[in-house]
Amino acid sequence: MAISEFCKRVATVLKNLRISNNLSVKELSEKSGLSVYKILNIENFKHDIKFLTVCKLCEIYKISLRDFADMTE
């Protein structure tokens, strides 16, 4: 299944947020409860992103969903 351009933008923003928050994939995995494998697959456009996953990550990064949505435009 092909990942949509929107999902690619979301994944790119999530990866940039992880990096700008100085978190390794392993650290984000520990904070979020997501597996390292899942995070890497999202960041490399190999896995769809669920809305609840975005919500959880926004909480970790302390940003609102509105601000996150603005970042994906």
C-alpha cells in the first residue's frame, strides 16, 4: 500500500520534531510506548500513521494539534 503525500508530510514533521527535541528513536519509543520498529517505519514512509499516535506524540512534544497541523501545511 502506498503512503499518501499527506502521511509523508506528517511523518517528516514528526521526525523533525523528534530530532529538534534531541530524542533518539529509542528514547521516543520509551516515552511513547511505540516500538522502535514502528517509529522507524513511520519516519521512513513504510507505515501509516494513526491519529491517536499523532496525538500521543504531540503530547510528548508539548504542542497542540492545531500547531502540529500548521506544521504539515
